[in-house]
Amino acid sequence: MRRIQHAFLDEYSDLDSVIHKLDPRAKLIGFVALVVLCVSTPPNLWLAFAVFLALEMTVLFISHVPLRHVLKRMLIVVPFILAVALFIPFFNKGGGSYNLGPLKVSAHGLTILWNVTIKSMVSVFAVILLSSTTPFPDLLHAMEKLKMPRIITTTLSFTYRYVFVLLDELQRMKRARDSRGWSGKWLWQAKVIGHMIGALFLRSYERGERVYAAMLSRGYDGQVQTAYTYRVGVAEIGFLALIVLVPIAVRLSF
Amino acid sequence: MHHRPAVEIRSLLYSYPDGTLALRGIDLVIEEGESVGIVGPNGAGKSTLLLHLNGILMGKGDVRVFGLPVEKKNLQEIRRRVGLVFQDPDDQLFCPTVFEDVAFGPMNMGLSKKEVSLAVSRALRDVGVAGKERRSAHHLSYGQKKRVSIATVLSMRPDLLVLDEPSSNLDPKSRRELSELLQNMPITKILVTHDLPFVFENCDRVVVLSAGRIAADGAAFDILSDEELLAEYGLELPYGFYPVQRQRSKNHDREM
Ligand SMILES: Nc1ncnc2c1ncn2[C@@H]1O[C@H](COP(=O)(O)OP(=O)(O)OP(=O)(O)O)[C@@H](O)[C@H]1O
Ligand SMILES: [Mg+2]
């Protein structure tokens, strides 16, 4: 039973910087606050966005997570920005317009494009920082400690544990299928996909039953307990001051 | 107090909801301290039998563990005392981290955080994977997953260890290490496996299960050297493995 390698969900989260060592609750609150503050900032406050990005760059620098990793992960927002870019500038009239070669673009449209671009970048940057400085299990505990509903944290926890097991299973099925000459060129072969989805569903269902039996065997009675303790210290307060208070101060100063 | 065997099963019948008759009358007594191997062809009912030992399945008949009838009111106590390890570590390990998986049982037992931490470190040390607490099971090798799976029940300090196919998919070194680990554990053990040499190394007694019935039950040496019996139930020793020779070297080791 060979294990197929996948990218880590929380790559670099096992580094050993000051940021990595912070209480995960502080990081969760800090970055979420930063996102909320950023999203609620009017798009014409250029300086505010510069401050947000500078803060994030500072955290990145302290955490020793390579910039290249962040940039790579940030590529996922590009399609969304492009989709917005394609439509909005042309459909929104008002606030004057510019001629870009043969195209006429409204100023209002450009503002919306800028708004979407900068806010999604700052937000995604924050999420990447959070996930690459905090192992996912710690994040789950932070959510639990912050009284996020159990059903959500438990679901996330099983997802984290089994998403790769499931992908491995799918990968193995695909190999078995391709080893027997499946080309995907013929219509009748499409049926095979249906069978595979069915098999995957069945396997997951059966796995679910076995996992539940394993839980019962160790005395599970419907109540999940946790054994983690965290403490909030100077570092956490410093971090929260930096990541929450600075943006608030910037916002208030306009 | 009168004598109580670790496991006492009387005329146990079980059929799955779809009608498959998996156990057709099992009678089995296992004494405390015994180490018993259960062998038999695929579909014989071995795994089904194991699931009756802690009440995951409940069939017709009488099952007692350490004198306690396996029934709803005793389940909590029984599940603490019976450490059942499933074949696939991906079923056994369902938490985000190794620590939480090994802590799951002790937490359900209601131990304090400090006791839980202690139980976890001890169990992980016993199976030789100390220091992997914060890892995700996904990032462990197969051999390490198997060990952690065993740690998940050792942390509950069971009195009976029940392992389904413990040596399957292990490389020879991991398999030998597992064998050593088991031999150093002085509790009652039940191993289900197709790996007859593994049974020979680790068990004094062998039970052959076939089509939901016990076909043979006896000393490991007697059963494993009975070629006719093995052949009848589709069991085969690996080429070049002779119990007689192994027994001699076992005895030799003992005398030294
Ligand atoms: N969930 C289930 N539903 C219906 N029938 C089942 C189920 N699980 C097992 N069976 C059937 O019960 C019988 C005994 O199965 P069991 O898994 O106990 O065999 P086993 O001895 O463990 O086999 P193996 O060596 O393959 O693990 C088989 O005929 C099997 O097909
Ligand atoms: Mg089985």
C-alpha cells in the first residue's frame, strides 16, 4: 500500500519563529480582524492598504516563511480578479471615463477593480500567513477554545484527516483503470467514471462505519474532549497590538 | 473470588443485516495471560468475532469479558479493558494529530489533562514512536501508523489486547519489531492474522476458524505442524518454515 505524496495543507507551519510559537487563538483573532478591517476600508484610502501590506510583510519577515511560497499561493486569487476585471470596468458608468486605446473604461469601474484586487490580496495574504505559521490541528483547537460550534470543528478535523486518504483512494482507482487501457476517448468509457464515483462513495461510507466503530471501541460516547492548554503572554499581546491596533489607528486617523 | 477467564463465549451466532451468517455457534474460553492466535481463510468470520469482544456487534449467545456480560450497561467498562485495534490504521487514527489519537481513549475515560498527557507519552514510548505527538497520521510511515494504532489502546491500559491483522503490510524489520513489542507486553492477547510464522512466534495457542465455526483449537506447535489440518482449512506455512526446527531453537533459547 504505497503512500502517494501530496502537498502539505499547512506547509511551513512547522518552522520555529516567534510568530509560529504564538498562541493560535491570538493568530486566528489577529488575522481575522485584519481581514475584516481591510474589507471595510473605503477603497480610496490608499495609505491604509499600504499599511496593511507592510504589516503583513513584517509578519512574513519575522516568520521566515519564504515570500516565494506566499506569492505562489496567492496565484489562486488571480482568476477571480481577472473575472472582475473583464466585466466591471465596462458595465459601470459614472465618475468620468478614460480611453484605453480602443476601449472606454469608467472611473467607477476602475475603482471597483482596484477595490477587489487590493482587498482580496491583503485578505488572502493574511490567510496564507495564518496557515503557514499555524499547524492546522492547532487552528482547530483555537476555534474550539473560541467556542466555534463543535459540529464545524469536528467536520473540519475529519476533513483534514481524511482528504488525503480519499485522494489516495481515487488515485489508486485511476491507476487501476488506466493500467487496463482506459483512454477516455469512447462514450462507453464515460460510464466508468460513474462507477468510480459510486465506488468512491461506497468506500467512504464503509470507512465512515469502520472509523465510528474504532471511536466506539475507545469509549466514545458522542462527546469530544480536548486536552490542549494555551496561555496568552507578552508575545501574544504584542502581536495582537501590531496586527489589530495599528490598522485601527490607521483607519481612525483618516 | 471464583476464577474468571478473560473471555468466555458460549454458542455465539451472528448474521449481518444482509443475511450473511458470519458466526455459526462459537464456543471459546481464553484464560488471563494467554496469547491466542486466531487464523482461518478469508471470510471465516475472524473480524466479526473480534467485534463481539467489546460489543460493537452483539449476536445471539453469551459473551463475557473478565466475567462481565457484554451488554449495554457494561460497555463502558468493557471498552476500557479491551483494547481493540482495527486492521487499517487509517480507520484507527482519525484525529488531526498523533497526540489526540492516543489521548482519545484516556479522555473518554475521564482522566485529567495531566494523566492523559502522561498516558500518551508512556504509550508512545512503549511502541517506540516517542516525539511524534504533533505529527498528523497522514505524515507517518505505514509501520509507524501501525505502532501508533497500538498506542491508541495501550494508553487506556487495557487488560486484553485484541489485534486484527497486526503484521499485514509491514516490512520485515517493522514486523520483527512488532513481534518484540508484543512479547514484552505481559497482558492477555488475541491476534487475528494470516501470518502463521507470526502466530508461531507470539502465541501459545491457536484457534482455527472456518465458515463461522471453530475448526480446531490447540497448542500453537500442534496445530501449525499438522500439515493435513492446515491444508484442509486453506492455511499454508511459508516455504522453508518448519515449526519443528523453530520449536527446537525456541527451547534452546529458553535453556540458555
Ligand atoms: N458489513 C458486512 N455486511 C455483510 N456481510 C459482511 C460484513 N462484513 C463481513 N461480512 C461477511 O461476513 C463473513 C465474515 O467476514 P469477516 O470479515 O469476519 O471475515 P474474516 O475472517 O475477517 O476475513 P478476512 O481474512 O478476509 O479478514 C464474510 O462472508 C463476509 O463477507
Ligand atoms: Mg478480517
